[in-house]
Amino acid sequence: MKFFLRFFLQGMLLVLPLCFTLYILYSLFVWIDKLLPKLFGMDMFPGVGILVIIAFVTLMGFIGSTLVARPAFAFLEYYIYKVPLVNLIYSSSKDVIGAFVGDKKKFSKPVLVRMGKADDVYRLGFITREDLSSIHLHDMIAVYFPDSYGLTGNLYIVPKEHVKEIPASGSDIMKFIVSGGVSGVGAKADDAKM
């Protein structure tokens, strides 16, 4: 029973956030699909909600990147950062999304990390912080290791001498890691040989 309960709770931990996100998105699409015909007085084809949300997010990106809207967003963010729980959720989400997209991509320094002094085992990752002297960890750097076939990963603090930078694009290395080595670096050359 203990074995069953443990794996059941782990399954809930994995399934519930995904189901909740899908439910919210589905509800939003259905709500917009029902709202638009009432606003415009004519029937719309199903799925207009998706187009409206995509257009809205694109418009917000355009407005957010202009000089007129930046002070307004900065003002709004100032108050968001004042609320303790909202601050944690908002800043974490913003940092994670900013790490993958935007002007300041964080995963731009791919590295090969030796996992132990005596081991010939290496992992691919990305340097996230090169200077850890503020937390008294000299000669150490922070490396993020994405997981294969997922959007998760782990942060490790490793000695600088175990890290070797890779002369490749961050996006190619990320594709290589997430796909389990199937796509990304060298995949086009391998496909051409077949």
C-alpha cells in the first residue's frame, strides 16, 4: 500500500499541473469563442479564441517593446514585486521564460562538464553564473543541465576545471540534449549521409 501511495502521489504531482493548465487554456478558448459572436452579432468559426489569444499576446509583446509602454509595465512590475507570493511566482516565471526567449537568452554558453575527477562521464549543460564569490564559492560555477525529453533540469555547482566550453550555438545544444541526442548538433549531416 505504501508503494502504491508513493507512486500515486508522484503521479498526481506530475499530472495535476498539466491538467490544470490544459483546463484553464480550454476554458479560456471556449469563453472567447462564446464571447465573440455576442460582441459582433454574427457566428464565428470554432477556434477563433486561439487566434484572438495569439493576436493578444503578440500585441502585448509589441506594446511592451515600445518606449511608451515600458514605463507603465515598470510601474506595474514595481507593485507586483511588492506582493510576497505574487513576486515569487512572477519573477520566477519571467526569468525562466527570459532564459529561453527574448533579448537576453541565458542558455547561450553551452559546456561539457566532467562529472567526477576519476570518471570519464560528461554531461552537456549551460553556464548560468560564472562568479559565485557572493556566496563564498570561489573557483566554482553554476551549470544548468536540461533533462532529455522534458522541460525540466537541474542546477549544479561544479569546479571550473571540470568545465569546457563548446563552440556551438546554445539552441543546437539544447535541441541535442532535449531530444536525447537525436536532433540538433550534427543531425543534418547524419541525415545527409543516409
